[in-house]
Amino acid sequence: MRIAPVLPEELIREVKRLEIYARRRVDDLFAGEYHAAFRGQGIEFAEVREYEPGDDVRSIDWNVTARAGRPFIKRFIEERRLTVLLCLDTSASHAFGTISKSKARVAAEVASVLAMVATRSNDRVGLITFADAVKLFVPPRKGRTHLLRVIRECLDTSATGGGAGLSEAMDLVRTVVRQHAIVFLLSDFLFDPQREAAVLGALRMASHRHEVVGVRISDPRELELPPIGLVKMVDPETRRTVLVDTGSRATRQRFQQAAAQQRQVVDRLFRAARSDLIDVSTAKPFGTDLLRYFRARERRR
């Protein structure tokens, strides 16, 4: 069991800043969109009240109506028993960022907004962080105190190690979280091509019981190189170094093609697992991307 360390003052301030940021995004953009996109597991009886013009006549409680001599209806409310699990990839590649934020920071912000909107909908929220292996598991709970812990843990992570723990994280989701859950998998998905089958297997196994939604975090410079001459590139996970001539058009085209092919592989894996995939970039605000997904999901229901 991991004991939470005493938080440095800067981290405490950062948690508060991110909570305010998440609250504003929720209030401004999609307070009701999430609720509509991810409905509860059913409805529960709330009360019987007197019929009013415009009420659905199918809701009339005929037993009470007969006893009272005037029409009464049953009112039901949605039963919110959803569990939301955030699976956050903290491997070394997420330290990369060429605009104003790293992929790790954007992933933490997206996770915090999702945690906030789930908490506002009275859903339980849990967190898994992973790199080479699973680093942390915060069991799903409700409430603001728990929300702040989730935000803190999202921030208090260093982007180190490889991303081989994705399969382990999905296996943990499958074995530990017994109830149906919405699983947001936040990662850049820059895995070794040799692990393609393992990643697909992990996604499929988790999707048997849960709804897995991938959130792919990317940076523009991972997709297209600028023509700036010789550049030393370092793989953040393997530390392998290579010198690249970005002034060569052929080199830039090969890089762009390889990046596009890698993204196509990830697209194909999520389709094969029958899971959704949201794209988020470090180059622009992500609220519109989440809002578009929530609305598209609601239309499918």
C-alpha cells in the first residue's frame, strides 16, 4: 500500500489551479453533455405526484389514481451508478512537447476534467497510472476529497520508463474492477510495433466487461518535421540517439509517412476492439474534442 507523501507547497498550489481549470472547463463546455453521453445503469422510483397537463399519460399510477379519485403519476430519476476509471500512461515519451505544454501535462488536464465531470454527475472515479508496469491504483470512489486526490496523483507523476505496462493496466482493469465501467485510456500510444498483438489482446479483454475509450495525446512535431537542418533526436524511453537531416525533403516525407502509418495502426486496433478513440493535441485546447465525442456518443445511443 502506498502512503501519500507530504505535498510540497508548489504541488498543492498546482492541484488547486488544476481543480479550478477543470471546474471552468466543465461549467463552460459540457456540464450536461457527459451526463447525456454516459447514462446510468437504469432508473429508480422517486415519488408519486399529482398529474399536470403535459405529463406522459404512460406514467399514471392507476392504483393511486383510483384511491384518490384524481390522476397521479409516478416520477422516476436516473440511477447513477457509473464507475469511471482513468488509465494514465506516464512513460517517458509523454515528457515531450514543443508548443506550450508537454503531453504529460495535457494528459493530466484531460484526466482532471474527466474526473471533475464524472464527480459532478455523482459517478465514482478511479485512477491507474502506468509506464513499464502499473505504478499506482486508486480505487473508484465519490466526492470532492477523492477528486482532489485523483488530480494530485495525475500531476505528481514523472514521465519515465517505457509504455509496456499498458497491457498490465488493462489486465488490472479487467480483474479488479468487477462492475461495468467507462475506462478512459490516456496515452500517446507510441508502442513498439512488435507489441501490436499484445495491445490488441489487452484492449479486447478489457472491452468484454467495460467500455474502453482511448484518448490519444500527440504533439505536432511527432507528425511532421520542420526543415531546420541537422537535429539530434533522442528516444526518451530507450535513450537511443540518432542524427536527422530535417533539411532533406525525402527525410521529412519518410518521417511523416511513418508517423501516419503508426497512427493508422492504433486506429485499426481500437476499431478491432470495438472501442472509441479521441484525438487530443498539445497544440490546441482539448475541450472541443471532448465535446464533439460526447455529442457523437449521445447520438449513437
